Amino acid sequence: KKEGLTSHLLWQLRTCELANDDQKIAAHIIGNLDGNGFFTLSVEELALETGVDEDRAMMVLRTVQSFDPPGIAARDLRE
């Protein structure tokens, strides 16, 4: 279920060591996952919507992508 996946990801977020600002970015990423767990925004859009540079947005995205289940927050099948 979407809610179960979201809850699971937010639990992982709370247990990881990210600064508060980065946790907000990660929560934004989690909120923009589709029903299959794919991230629906581009890094550029993420940076714009969260007010950070693209490098920082990408760093937080990579952190979320390291969460369980494998493949979460991928932007396409290759990723």
C-alpha cells in the first residue's frame, strides 16, 4: 500500500542522520513518489521547490534511494 510504504520511508528518515533542512527535502521526495515508488520530479524541480541547489537536492535524493526497499525513489528503470 502507498500509505504503508510512505510510513516505512518516513520511519527510515527519522532514524537517519540528516540535518533538519535535509530531512525536509527528503520528506518532499517521499511525498513525490508515485504508486510504484518512482520519484516523479526532476532534480531541477526538486531544487526549485525546496530552495536548495541541485547538488544538495541530488545528495538528499541519493540518501532516500539508499532506503529500503531497493530501488525506491528511482527516476527510471535504469536507476
